[in-house]
Amino acid sequence: MNTILLTGGNGFIGKNIKESFLKDKYHILAPSSKELNTADTDQVDAFFENNKIDFVIHAAAKPGHRNAKDHADLLYTNSRMFFNLARHADKYKKMLNIGSGAIYDMRYYEPKMKETYFGTHIPTDEHGYNKYICGKYIESTENIIDLRIFGIFGKYEEYAIRFISNAICKTLYNLPITLRQDRKFDYLYIADLLPILDYFLQNKMAYKAYNITPNQSISLLHIAEIIQNMSGNANEIQVGTPGMGLEYSGNNDRLQKEMKEVQFTPIHQAIKELFEWYHNQQNTIQLESLLVDK
């Protein structure tokens, strides 16, 4: 088996990768942050010296979302994580960097953003700026691919703040579904990411960056209505600010051209699967995490 170094193995995406069919195709090394601090250059150097790595999936990041405990040094920490791995590119066949639509600058989002829009604006927020710096570097590499994800959902995500999981968990406790403002998103189901990762590992790609997004965007209000109907309860849907916010979606023509058999789970089916998962896990959901919108 080829060996994958998976960073962020204890995170939302990492946990799903470790449980997926990929574990049967690859030997996955997923050291914890205590075992391998990817922001520490010496530790990363020693790891590559002592382990034969064929591929890297870089899914680790110091979080900057509203539920994160520590927002200090986001740019410094996350950029060091990336470059500590990138500087060893001669020791592996390929690295897949889990990127973000934030790279295009949240102030100027356009519907169905194309990869070629990159660089039109420089993000001012630390998260987006880090993605911008890494994306610029990736353009000059030979074996690093930037996978730009806009919205993604599935089991193990932080239900206290992630909209789809938050809405599902609230209906299980008969709480109102809340959203700050309606807007359209590209929501990728986590199960659909996994075969894409496998394909990108196995094949030579024509570009250094791809928007990893489904074919259709969906509004938050529509998602809330799907979950409301699925729950069978008359949960109130509360919208803070009227009108539509900026659409957060990406054009996936480049992905479709490369991976002609790419499949996306219909949004109703994906939400149903996640709803059933949370229903079976309801005893692990902390009610107090749902009572305050962060």
C-alpha cells in the first residue's frame, strides 16, 4: 500500500477520511498534533526523515471560526503548517491541500466563482489571506494541488456552529432553526469528497487548483425547510436579517472536465443520511451548545 500522511486526522474532514474506503486502499498515518506538530519545522523534518511517505493530504488548520478557543497567530501558524510540508515535496509523489473559497476574498464573492478569478483581490481576513499565500506558492510547484472547498457538511462537524448540523440538532430538541441571513451556498457532502481525493491521488491533473463544489447551489432557507419537513415538527425558522446575502459558490467546470464520472449525492438524500446519524447519536449532543447562536 502507498502511505498517506494525513494532517488534521482528528478534525471533521480527517475523521471521515480515516473511516472511509481510503483506509483499505492506503496506509494512512494520521498523527495527532501532540505526536506531530506540523507548525514545528524540526518535528516535520524528523518525521519525513523517519517515515516513507507517498502522499500527503493536508487537512490540518488552526481554526479561526467563532467557536474557536484561540484566534491568535492564525496566519503564522497555518502558513507554517503548510510550508513545513511543502518544503519536503521531493519526498512524496503528491500533496493535496484542503483549501477554501475564502481564497477569492469574501468581500467580492461572485456567484459560481471560477478558479481564474484567483488573484483579482487579496483577502484581508487572516484565514483568506493564508489561503491566498499558499495558493500563490502552489502555482509554482509540480506536485501540490489546491482543492478549494466552499461549503462542506457531514458527520463530526461542529454542530454548535455549522448550519446544517446545527439545524438538524435543533429540530431533534424541538428548537427553532436560526440563520443570520439567507444566502446561497455550495454545500459538498463529505461522502462525495472522498472519491475525489482518491481520484486526485491516482491521476495526473492538468491544473494546480480546483473548485471542489457540487453542481447546484442551495439557499440556507431552503435547507432549513428541508430539515423542518424531515423532522416532522413545526419548528419555527428564524431569519435575522431580511434579504439575501452574498452567494458563496464556485464553478466546477474544471473538476467536471478532469473527473468525468464525478458524482454528487442529492442534497435531500445527504441531509437525510446526516439527520439519521444525529438521531442515532442524540445522546451525545450537548443541548446547551444549541441554546446560544455564536
